[in-house]
Amino acid sequence: MYVVIFRARVRALDEEYSRVATRMRELALGQFGCIAFHAVTEGPDEVALSYWPSEEAIRAWKSHPEHVSAQQAGRERWYASYSVEVAQVTREYRVAC
């Protein structure tokens, strides 16, 4: 399993951002094999974690036309800066309390 860590400095968010973000989440989970997706925004900082079964699935997602368009809008309108990290998960465990 892989995790994509997206960190951004938010410039401005609007209604279109919310609509596009919802669509991107649905697309990633429904068509590209994304296992889970979690995002939080605190002040000007946004962090999103998405979990994937393979690097191939991540690459397919990255190059999908709707996602490419969303990335461009992010660079032009919504984010002042961002970074993306891809890491392989080597261990996972859960504890119910």
C-alpha cells in the first residue's frame, strides 16, 4: 500500500473548490482504486492523505484529465504553494479502544 501526502498553503477557497474537491474524491475512490482519503484544513494549511494499492494507480490518477484540470486550477487559484510526497506503507496496525 502507498500513501500520497499532499500539503498546501491555501490562497483562497471558494464554492468551486468544494465542488471540485468532492468530485476528485469520488473519482479517486470510485474509479482509480483509492483505498481511503482524508483531508483537513487548519488556517492556511491543508493536508490530504490518500491511500493507494500501487504506484500504477497513483500515476493513472495523476494523469486523468479531470484531475489534471483540477491541479491547474489549484496552481492558478486556490494554492499559494504545495508539495506532494509518495511513500510506501511498510507496517499498519489498528487497536480498538
